[in-house]
Amino acid sequence: IAIAVYAMSSSAQKMFTWGLEGGMNFNSLSFSSEMFKSTNRAGFFVGPKLKARIPIVGLGADASLLYSMNSVAVVTSGVDKTKSLSYLEIPMNVRYSFGLFKVLSMYLATGPQFNYCMSSDKTIAEFYGSANYISRSTWGWNVGGGFEIASHFQVGVTYTIPISNTGEFTAKDIDFKQKTVKVRLAYFF
């Protein structure tokens, strides 16, 4: 019984790995009207990550719980407004990994991401205006890939395609979505 428990626990350790992830956000807003423009802005993210894999076939999954600070800029009528908004992000991806060398492998990942804006109503109103509708929670779809080094380090890039609207300028009937590129670095224990 002791040998069976040990074998199951060691195989479970190979299937599930915990780590920490952080990196840079590069995001911009896309509007349904040419009246508004947005420039790319940089922010950061950090949080725990769980990676699961099926040992032989290269398939797996990962999920993270990230605190993300996004800097957003909007240009309209020659006025440039910039604000930093904080988000809780939960990306959940299906992965496919394949080895290039003994200590280096490449992965491709895709899956949904849930975002919740944690910034205060006052901060949101200062940037977007209180008469406009801003969605606290949004959905996106991640597409990305990268490299893993010695099963401990992971370097990658992810693009989040917005599914739901970030908000709407109600007086002008203009909706907008936030697009994000993430450069990520993770370490697994």
C-alpha cells in the first residue's frame, strides 16, 4: 500500500506543477467609431499558475489567477487621457507541448479568459465619465505560445482577443473592446 501511495503521489507531481507568473501587458482599446482612437500602453501582471499535463502525448492545460495593472489611453478631439486600471484575470488554456531538445520544449496554448475590473467606480468615472456604461467583467480568448526550459522556466507571448465589450459610450452609441498582448515569464517549483 505504501509503494502504491508513493507511486501515485510521484506521478501526480509530474502531472501537476505550481508556479509563479509575471510579465508585461501591452493593451489598446478598439472603438466602433473613428471618433475615438487608442494608443498601445504598457502595464504588468503577476500571480500563481497551475500547469497540468498528460506525460506522453504532450497535451495539458494551465490556469492562472493574475493581478493585472493595465494602462489605458484614449485620444479624442486632440485630447489624450491616460489611466491605470487594475484587473483580476483568470486565463484557462489547453496546451500542446513538444520537445525540441532534452531541456527545451515549445508549447502552443489557447483558451478563454475572464477579467474583472477591480478599480473603484470613482477611478472608472474619472477616465470614462460617469454617464457611460463600463462592464466590470469581460471575456476574451487567448492564443499564444512559447518555450519551456528545463521544465522550470517558461517564456511566452499571448494575445487576448476580446469577446465581450469593455464598455459603451451611451450618448454616442459607441462600444469598445480592450485588446491585450502579454509577454510572460513563469517559474514552476
